[in-house]
Amino acid sequence: MDFLPPAREINRVAEAPAGRTLAITGATLFDGRGAPPVPDAVVVVREGRILAVGPRDSVDIPAGAEIVDATGQSVMPGLIDAHFHLDGDIPLPSLFLQRGVTSLRDPGAWIEAYDPVRSSAAPIPRLFLTGPHLDAPPPAHPKDALIVLDPAEARAAVHRLADQGASAIKIYYRLPLGTIRAVNEAAHERGLITTAHLEIADAGDAVRAGLDGVEHVTSFGTAIVPLREAEDFRQAVLADNAARGPTRYALWSNVDLDSPRVRAILDLLVSEGTFFTPTLAIFERRPGDPGSNDVEARAFTNMLGFVRRAHGSGVRIVVGSHSAVPHAERGDAYVREMELLYEAGLSRGEILSAATLENARFFRIQDRLGTLEPGKIADLILVRGNPGEDLSALRDVRRVMLNGVWVGPPR
């Protein structure tokens, strides 16, 4: 995937005033690269770019710079959301920006669906959109799908979406393997990555066919259970999209996480450098949850275990919120996903890097975003407390900077 060009957002964000320099002082620095936090740090921003960053005694603050005292807070790159869904909630991107998400990707919505977001007066994150996901009939989500009936139609659809400004292409689970391969080839011709919601398509086959990313932990179910069980699930969903809900939990409730199938798929993801967006929070079911049951709770425990093994194997895990999830209030889905990744075994530092630099790599924007380094665009956040010690600090975002411009007043 290294040969592909950088992705571009479809919206313009505010430009920093010419000649403006400011210095954020006193905060604990998390630079996004996984380095140990730096206490009492300084970040100097000039005209929307990071000029200098490091310990206070190693950074010269230019004369006349505006000083922002961030003592007691942490400074880190803006969060990047790999899996955001608008679903008609026009103010939601602005709310996510206020919560620290400075870039997001919606993997499955018409680009036109974001016209009201782009035309609103409220500041919004950088929008990286895929356009509608590519699916075969009958689609599970007709309003968000572009139906393709064969590889030729799939290639044509990829080119149309690329012409509209899509920054990636989303494959949905009814596409047969030959069409998945055609989508991957056409997308790569246009310099775009592909990612997919699989479930009834075997994840190993899709990755070997050129897939760059996999959305949802449940996408791996049919690849890690015995073939007969996988086929039972596949036939049930092919017959009725609504069967996915209960049958996916039944499938995952009996997964053997120590099976050779699990080892094989994880080894493949590592060897191919495939990105994995677990979206654990949308599947979270706990004992005693209203409307849930023991099968769902056991299945979710296995989903956590699969992510734990993926992380231990070296799979490239990134953070996607799914926007609205059972165990989080509106606007808090991203932090809930981070908390679940911690429960799955990632360290807090690894999660912060997954949310910033690793997601920037998934988006192919790491040359300009994802870390606090000289020359990078100044998308950053200030949070009260230390997220390296307690991720709940990310529920208290005090300031957000987008393109070197503060979004709203300090909290």
C-alpha cells in the first residue's frame, strides 16, 4: 500500500492567520509515535504548522508568540476516526470535533449525504469519505449501497466514486470473491485503498485478493470457525440480511480462539500489513444488559479475546467509533472504543498511537497529520489529566486545534 498517493479530505477547514505564532506550554506531551510522554513540554505553532515540539528546556519560543499555559493538561495529535457513520445526524461531526476527533472517515455513505454538514456554520473535522459501500442484491442498507452485479460494474463504480472524491472504497459482504478482487484492482489503479465489512465473505480470501483493511471484528467469523459452521451462517444471511444479528452472536459464542484457523488469519494479516478496525463498542453485550442474553455476552467476550490475540500477533489495529454504540452517550463512542481496546490488551500508549499515527497511516495522511512533529499540520487537542495513565481523561477535552486554529473557546 506504500505506493498509493496520500488521501485528501473533501472539505476545506479554516486557515490559520498569516504570521501568527503561538506556544502551548506546560502540558504533558503525547506525540502520537508511541514515545514516552514528555512532561512540561512546549509545542510551537506558526501559520497552521508545528514549528517546534519538545521539553521546555529544549524549545526556543519565538519572540512575540502568543503563550497558552496548559499546565495540568496533556497535548496530543487530534484523534482520527476510521469508522464514523452520519446516519442523518447532521450536527454529529461537529460534536465529535469538540470531543477531539479532527479527522474522520465514513466508510459507507453517499458523499452528497455530507452536503448539509459541509454547508453548516459549525466547524467540522476533516472528512475522508468512501461514498456508498459496494454491495450485491439484496443490500442490507439500500440507502447507503451502490449495487454492482459483476466485476465490470464494480470497476466502473470504483472509477465513478474516485471521480467524486472518495478517499477509499468500501466493500460490503454480499460481493463474491471475484468482484472483491476487481474492486481492489480498480481502487489501487486510482490510488485508493479498500476496506471491507465481510462476515459471509471469507476474510482470508478477501485479504489475499488485495484488501487493505477490514472493518469490524465480526468480519472474521467465517474465517475462524469450521467450514460447515461458516456455511450455515453464510446461507442464513444470504437468505435474510436480518439473520446477521442473532446468528453472528451464536457463531462467535462458540469460537475456539486457540484454533489453527485463528492463528492462520492473524499471520496473514501481519504478513500483508492489513489494517483492522475492530469497532468493538457496537457489538458490546454484557451480562445483565437489557435485551441481551448469555449467548451475546459470551460472544462479545470471544470478540475481545480475538482482538487480544490480534494485538499480540502484531496486527495493525486502529480506532473506529461507529458513532453510536450501546454503552456510550451520544458523542462518546470513540472513547468507549478506546476503553474496550484497553480491555482487549492494548496499552494506553498503543491505543493513543492507534488513534493518531496508525490511523493516519491507514488514511495515508501520515506525512501531514497523526503526530506532533515539526512540519506537520497543527491538528491537536488539549485534555485535562493524563490519558497515558487514565483514558477517561479523553472525556475531558479542553481545547481543539484544527489547522492551527482553535475550535471554540477554552473549556
